[in-house]
Amino acid sequence: MKDILRRHSVLKDEIVDVINKQIKMEAQSSAAYLAMAAWCDVNGYDNCAEFFFNQSNQEREHQLKFFHYLVDMECEAISPTVGDSQHEFDKLRTVFEKSLEMEIAVTDSIHDMVRECRKVGDLATEEFLRWFVQEQIEEEYVARRCLELFDVLGEDKLALGMIEERILNVKYDGAGA
């Protein structure tokens, strides 16, 4: 039995490194979304706060998926320290703009990970990342649709109230509509 056990990490060091980097990015995103939720809550945007609390939870779940993957592959998963998050915003639209910027950065990072897997021939991790590639299509879509509400409705008090009413209904249906 001893002979058939792996004696070394299943994953190459460069893959372990990029996954640990992604774990930190997901943790930072979760913290940033908590800060956004708090700003929305303090400023009376209860539905927007709920939207960002949900986003924070999703990012935490993503972090744990990556963490568990490394552990399952008998690699060192590093629990990251998280830096300060922006917690002051000048207006609600700015919060949603920051959200889209973060999602684009995560998408870029996931794509870089896939490219690294292809470079080193890590088919298992590339397959694992497939779910995250699809998830980022959804995350960016939702972030863009939220911002479009500002473009369509405006930013006066009435428009902000309408955005607040609609924000929890912004979804991705898988068909790009």
C-alpha cells in the first residue's frame, strides 16, 4: 500500500501558488463586498445591502472551494490575511462600479489560472476551474446589469428608489438575457 501512495504533491508548485493567490483574492473580495453591504445599509439601501451580503457569501464559498481543492490534492492551502477594504463611497453607483471592477479582476485571474494549467499540462485543475469560468460569466453579467439600471433609470432620488426595488431581481438566466 505504501508504494502506491503519492510521495509528493499531486499539483505542481506553480499551480499551488496561483490557487493560493486566488484564495486570497476571493477572501479580499468577500471582505470588500461586506464593506459595500455596510455602506449600503448605513445609507438606507436595504436591498442593495442584501445584494452585497449575498455577494460576500458567494466569494467566501469560492474561497473555500479553492481551499478544499488544494487540501484534497494533498497540497498546502494557505489561509490568507485580508487587507483593508474600501468602505467609503461617494454614491451608490460608485459601489456598483467597484463591484464590476472586482469581478473583471477575478475573471482575469481565473483565465490566467486556466492558461497556467494548460502550460504545465494540469488537466485535473483545468477541469476544476471550468465551473469558475462559467461562474464569472454570470458574475460579470449581473454586475453589468446592475450598472445598467443607473443608465436606464438615472440617479435622482426616485431612480435610486426604483433601483433599490429592482436590485434583488437582477439575475443571469444562462442565455445571456
